[in-house]
Amino acid sequence: MIKTYGKLLKEFGDPKNYWPQWCAKEKGITEREKIIIGMILVQRTSWHNANIALKNLRANDLLSTAKIAKFRSPKKLIPYIRSAGFYQSKPQRIFDVCRLVVQSGGIKSLMKKPDAKVREELLLIKGVGQETADTILLYPLDKPIFIIDEYTRRWTERMDLTKEKRYEKLQSFFHENLKRDLKIYRNFHALIIISQRGREKSKMEYV
């Protein structure tokens, strides 16, 4: 498996060239909060549309988990994130995740908590499934857990690595065949997506 990762890395280069914030080795708290909010916004839409919403939040000084968590209602988010679609469900999801971050004592406190505990708390939020929870764990919280999405499923099938499709089983396949390494997990997942979307479509403009 590590050889396959090496081939992807050689072909496409450092994923940081495509996802500069998400794959950065060092991130500040502000960047980690942007990633959390952005990854919810991008669900079932393009990054272009999600980034418009992020720019709107930044322009109104709302690109912060603490500020969003202070809203009396998640509906207050709708005017700013409408471009990302699903504005009946995404505002609530963003609001609930931001509240979890704040109630947990902030990003740094979440990063110190056991991986399984944070995952459990995220999965209690309506609309947050395993893929979303693991994306939050891996990219902004620096917790080594491999994300299983449709790109990963298609890639493993095309590469004839395993016939397994179930989330937990396919995730275990990666965990068992790769050493537990944050950089490898993050870069491997990003490269799987980049290899399918192509170089140009994978470049992530970011606020």
C-alpha cells in the first residue's frame, strides 16, 4: 500500500500544491476553523460555491467558530452561505459543530481529547456522518484516521485492492495496511481525490 502511495506522490506531487491550507504541516487556529466550516459548506456542492460562502463570512467578520456559536439561531447564517446550497440544513450543521468546538474549550482542547471521544461527539450532531466526522478529525484536528468517501471506494475498486465497500471495513483496510501516520493519511486521501478529479479541477482557491 505504501508503494501505491509513493506512486501517486511521484505522479501528482505534494498535495499541498493543490490544497495549501488543508494539507499544510502547520496550521493556526484560524486556519483550522476555516477548514471545519469550509468542509461542511462544500458538501454536495463545488468548492467554488463553498468558497463564495467563506468569503461572505470573512467579509462580515463571521469566519469564526466562536462568533457563529453566539448566534441565537442558525438561520442567521443563511444570507451568508446561500451559495453553498442546502441552506435549510447546512446552517444548522455548521452552527452545531461550531457550538461543539466552543463548548469543548476550543480547537486546542479538541485536539488533546482522545480521537474516539471526539468522533463520538461529532457523530451525535444531526447530519454529521462518519465521513464528515473523520474529515474534521484528520485535516483540522490532526488526528490520524483514514477517510472513506466515494472517491476512495472507486479508487480501491479500480486498483483491485479490495472488494470491501462498508465504511468501517474499508477504513480498517487502510489502517491495517499503512502505518498510523498523520501526513501519510492526509496526503494519501488527498491524492486519491486529485488522481480522479485531475490537477486543474483539484486546485483549491481559499479565502
